[in-house]
Amino acid sequence: MDFRTATPADVPSLYALWAAAFDAPLMVPVYETDGGRLDRTVVAVLPGPTTAEDRVVASVCWTPRTLVGIPGADGATATLTVGGVANVASAPDMRGRGLVRLALTEAVEQMHAAGMDASLLFTGTPGVYRPSGWETFEVPVTRGPLLPDGAARPERSSATVVARHERPPRTESLVPTTFPAWDTDLPWQDLAALHDAFHAAPLTTRRTVEHWERRIPLWYSAAELLTARRPDGSIVGYLVVELEGEVLRVRELAVGPGDATAPERREALDALALAVRSLARERGATRAEVRLPRVPAAAVLTDALLAPGGRETTSDATGMLRPVRRSTAEIDALRAATSGPTAGFHWPGDYL
């Protein structure tokens, strides 16, 4: 058994492993947006008679990201470099041999050499990662029934801000690529500016241009994107949701500056709430799950989506952190901050 960094010759076997392990159509396209992906992919390989017949039987990938940390004593926002772990897989006939644990050890060594402060992952099986040093953190999630059709609509002082249900980013492109292109009437730079101004809580990803141009269109193509626009078409807010059967999952929100009662900001929130409730009714959704920062704007949106009765706020503990170069105490403090009064937003699309 060889443990090493993946090579181009491993790719067919690597993709076959993932196809057997995951039902995730976006996995390979997202992976291929990363120009340095093979150098950060650790594989366990059973050598074959020839190099072309080598078989990848386990994998761990990691991607560098810049995340918001805990504000310093002077209130300045700190940042961390974090290795996001993804595409962890082992062949069914090779499980129980500790291959993933050994691959994780190699991946952490790579992260340390690359200067990562910590490592982040999301999983439904935390027991796999605890022996290798990762510990869970909690993020608040509010669930409940959507407001009924006959519920009073939010009051609108004017119609200067309207919501628009955007088409997913186009899958066609003049240049063949593995990722869709943004529509010319949907400038990602406007969305990026709103995102950066709105999200500043611990563990929020600082998205790069590459992230917006390549990865985010892929994630949004599997979701629904709604924008709030002024009469001139400029974007003052946006909302990303996923519809899964009867459940509407709110994944991302950003609105322009000001407090939640500022007229234009409130209009944007009201317009987005009405539009997404209409979309939910069209698709047969009756319940919603809201996973957003603990900020007033998120509370306003939640109240405009969910019925007062039947709500519950629980903790999502699928996220895990591990120190790499930073101390355990620092990372423990960061983990604790995720469930506090300034809890941030964590969407796997930001780190995969």
C-alpha cells in the first residue's frame, strides 16, 4: 500500500472511487475548479502490474481558505488560514484498515508545511475524525412551518425594491469549461460586495475572485437565487435557498448596509421573504430551515418566513475544527464562538 500525493495518472481511479462512495454530482466539477488540487490530494494506492493499473482505495483532499477569526482586543477582525478537508473516501472492500486515518495524518502534515492555522471539515460521522484531532462546533439552526398563504404580508412602504428569481448560472459557455458562467445581468461583483459587508462573524469565509467566478456558480446552480433590486436594476440584497421535498433550506442572505429597520434594507428583506414564500408554495414546501448569522436582518427574515408557532432552534454539529499551527486553546475559543451571540454562517460550498 502506497500513501502519496495524487498524480494525473490516478485521476480515473480516484473518480471511480468517489462515484462508488458518494451521490454528489457536483463533486468532480467543484474539485476541478482548483488548479492545485492534485498537490493537495492524498491517496492510498494499491499498486498494479503497471502504473496505469494502480488502484486508488482511499482519498483525502484539502483546500486552503481564509476565514474570519475572533476579533482582537482592539476589536480588529482577525483572519485564519484554514485547510478545508473534503472528498474523504475509502473503497468498501478496504474499510476497517485505518486508511482514512493514515491519509488524514499525511494531509495534516501537508497543511502544517503550507502554514495552515487550523483545519475545518463538515461531516455526519464525527467519530471518524475525532481520533485524528478534529472536534465538533455548533451552529444555531431554526426550523418550523412556513407562514400560511393567508398570513398577513409584511407592510411595504413603497415598491422601490422588488425581488427577482434569477436563473441558475448558465451551463453553456463559448469556452468549454467544467463550470457554468454568470449571466451578464447578474454581476457576481455586486453579490460579492454584499456578502463581504454582511458576513463578518467567526468562521466566515473570505471568498476570493476565483471562488466567485468558478465555485460559487456551481453551488448556486443547484440552488435558487433571489435578488432584491432597485428600479435601475442594481442589487441591494440576495437570498439563496435549496428546496428539498417539503423543506425550504435558507443557505445564504446578504443585504445592503444599515440596521434592519433602515427603509431600503427592510424593503429588501420583505421583498425577498415574499418571493421565497411564493416559490415555496409553487414547489410544495411547507417547512423551512434557516441557518444564518445571529444578526437583526436574519431575525427579520426568519419572522417573515416562519409561523410563530412550532418553531425550534437547535444546533447543527456537523462542523469540526482541528488546530494545525495555532494552539488548541485558540481553536477551542473559535469553536465556542460559533454558537454564541455572533455566530457566523457556514456553508460547505465555502470550503470544499
